[in-house]
Amino acid sequence: MPLRVGLTYNLRRGPSPSEGLPEDFYAEFDEEETVDAIASALRRGGCEVIRIEADEGAYERLVKSRPDIVFNIAEGLRGESRESHIPAMLEMLGIPYTGSGPLTLAMALNKALTHQILSANGIPSPAFQVFESGDEELDGSLEFPLVVKPICEGSSKGIRNDSLVNDEAGLRKQVSRVLRFYKQPAIVEEFLPGREFTVGLIGNGEPTVLPIVEILLDKLPAWANPLYSYEAKWVWDVPGNPVDMLSCPPQIPKEVEEEIGRVAVGAFRALGCRDLCRVDIRMDRAGVPRVMEVNPLPGLIPNPDAHSCLPRAARAAGLTYDQLICTILWQALKRYGLEGLFEGRSLVKIP
């Protein structure tokens, strides 16, 4: 009897004007192409796939279908702990699932809390300040330039080309924009001027570090700020008109590569990540790799032209897309002691 795998997801759509939402509101959600590709990979691994959109009806569908395990890519509909909603339901129902648990997902979505946890574990991250209102005094230890972001968003939501500010007026403008449009505090971080990398990890205990991906900021338009902004990720770099901003593996000394990997694994462990993760890192002025963000729900876009970083790293490691998906599932099954149920073990490349 095939393994019955639930696939939980949120489909992307554009916000309607009547919703009063920012244009990037649904940027974290997945296209139908990604959901179809994951389902196909699981089927080729011998699984029966039950698709469940993570909306208000998801709980009832989970109760009714009772899959053996859930492959979870759901970002959640709303709220500061939205990424935790499906895993929390699954834990209440006693259904195994891929990826990190509710606590990790809630902590990692909050950039300030992430920095605090990393700092407590000796892992470098940017200095920062949280603004609950637009008139709070700037901490004297923070020096311009600074980067202004929503505190609880991913996929570069709310990080625009003009989020890099060089003076008090720019700071106030961007903090007010975040408070007004995203209805959440703004986090103001020190700008790290060095090279930017993202590190994919798969596994548990001693996770496998996939080949590092560098974000080539010098490929941005000459007038653009050196940020991997919403425009850089979703407007300027699109499959129909790609900007080849990714290099994998990057041209860096071996010792730097190893240090970046150590920092990424440290962040993975500090946040309690499971099965898969992507850690975004940037060098400071002294060449120290600092963790900007930990993403326990990294994008899994199958199209190579879409420049999805974790699949790009997996391809560099010699994994096909099917192998990547089945390896993630395998890691979760092994964690639950259920690996014997999976017929697609031949596709697993990271045991």
C-alpha cells in the first residue's frame, strides 16, 4: 500500500484593490507549478498525494483524509505566527509532517527574536532596533546606512530598493511605510556592506550543507541599492527576463566557505530547525559572516530560471528536483521512525 502523503500549501494570487493589501502580500505563497512539481515528485517516489490548501477548511480536510505524513510548504494565511498554523494542527491530530515545528516557525519569522536567539548562542547577526511607532528615538549605537524591514515577513516582502536609508528623514519615511502598510513593527538593522550568501541545509543532527549560493549584487541595475530587495527578487529577475544574480558555488577561499557553513549550521541548531532550512548570510565590514535570516520554509520552485536558491543549491550538489523532494520527505520519515514505509528510497541522495 503506497505511503499517503498530504501536501499542504497556499496558492499565490494578486491582492485585489478592495482588500487594501500591499502588492507583495502574497509573495510568499506558491505558484500552481510548484505544487504540481512537488506532487509529481512524490508520486514518482511511489506515494499517493492528497492536496490540501492551507485555508480555513484545512483542518477538516486533514481530519477527513488522515494522511500518513504531510509534506508542508504552507506559509499560513494571517498573523505573526501564521507559518505555525498547519504544523500546530498536525501535532494536535498526531499526524507526522516535514520541516520544523510551530515554535521554530514562529521564532524564525520574527527577525528581532531570531537575532536575539542567535546572539544568545554566539552566532553573529546584525545590530538592530525595533520601532513600534514612527517617532521613537534611534539608538545611538546604530549608524547610517540602515535597512528598514517589516519584522515578521519573508520572501523580501516589504524590503524595497529604498529600504536602505542614509539619514533620519529616510528612516522615518520607511518606518512609517512599514507600520502603515504591513500593520506590524519595523525592524531597523545595521547595513552589512559585504558579499551576500544563502546556505541550504538538509537533515537533522548533523545537517548536510549544500553548495553555497552567492547573491551577486553587482548584477543589479547600476542605480539600484545593494539589497536583495522585493524588486530584485520578484520584479527585475523573472523567468521571462532573468537577471542571473546567483552563483553556485561562489568564488571564495575554502576557509571562508567552511566558516559560512559553520555559521549556518549553528543558526539551524539554535532555532531548532528540522529536515530543511535556508540561512541568509552577509559579510560585515570585517569580513565576518552574519546571519540576516533563518528560513525553515524555503522556496522550492522547480523552474531553474526562477532562481529559487535551495533547488539551485541542490542541483549543484547533483540532486534532481525529484531527489530533493524525496530526500526532504525521507528526512522527516526517518525522524519519526517511519522510513520503512517509503518506497522511493532509491531517489534519496542525502541519507
